[in-house]
Amino acid sequence: MNWRHKGLTLFAGATTGRTVTSQCFVVDAPIVYLSVVAPALPTATSPQDPMSSCEVVPPFLTQYKGYGVYQLPWGFNVSGTFQAVPQPAAGGAFTSIMADYVATNAEIRPSLGRDLAAGANGTVTLDLLKPFALKGGHSKQLDMRLGKQLFSDGRRRVRLALDIYNVFNSSDWQTITTRLSNNAAANRWQRPTLILQARYLQIGTQIDF
């Protein structure tokens, strides 16, 4: 959507979609998702049917973006961009909140009926949540610019700009810790590991010739 009126120009849009995947396990290498919602710990006696996790159907994930510019008198103009994107994101793709737990051989042996392949002292990392069973919200950021044309003779032009990033100094998280521990003092599950960069200002000059 775009709109123009008396020096004001606005652009706004939303994108939504999802990717459904069907990938079953190889007979000799099953992938088991436990039907336990964190922070409860796995009880190795209540595994979920692996076949139920063959097809991953995420919800529709929507992102919102907008841009606006307004021409002011005396060569000034003000512009801004706003975006709200789903959390978390990894490698440019939107994902769900995960909870992985390192289970010991003693926890797994009762249901497996034998020691792990790694031996009595071995461990195995389990995913306690189905993909997209737990989602984040939206990370929101507003950036703005105030510009002034200092000089122009038709071929050459000099502009001065003041940029303000993360105007509201939002601390929305980008990534979080996915490892779950049964030690309450050491547990860091869902603790942010990356947040938006703090608000900062930048002054720049653009010279066209």
C-alpha cells in the first residue's frame, strides 16, 4: 500500500506465509520428540509416536514493514522506516522457540531397555518441544532520518543527514538460549543472547557530482 499527499509519501506492507515439511525418520535412526512441555523434564517413559512429527505444519508467520518521507520547507525532509518481524530468526529464516535437554544414560535406559550406544556414561540431546509448539512475538524497530540539502546547482549536490536508529531504544530479543537444565540455579532457557542494538545517532554527508 502506498499513499501520497502534499509532500507526504507513505509505503506499508505485510507479508505472511509458511513452509510445511514432511520428512520421516530412517528406520535405523529415529527422531523422537517427547511430549513434554518445558520446563518439565523428560520422563523417558512417555515418548511421543515419532511418526506424528514427520509432518511439520507451522502457523502463518507475518512480518510488517513501512516507510515514510515528508518534505519540509527550506530543503529539509524527514523520513522513517518501521518493521515488526517474528521472533526468533536464524539465518534469515523464522523459526520457533526450542528446548533441548541433555539426558543421561540413567534417564534413558528405563524406556530404551539398554544403555546408550555411547555407553553407561553417555548422553543424548533431546528436543522437548515440537517445532512451532512455542513461538515468540514480534521484534519491532523504528529508524528515522532528518535531511537537509545544503547545495545544488543541477549537477552537483551536497546533503547533510542525521540518522537515529532504534528510536524507542527497544530491547526486543533476537535469539535466546535453547538449552534446558534440571539445575534451577544454572538454567538459562529462554534467556536472550542477542537483542536489538541500542539507540544511536549518526551524522553523515552525501556529495553527488
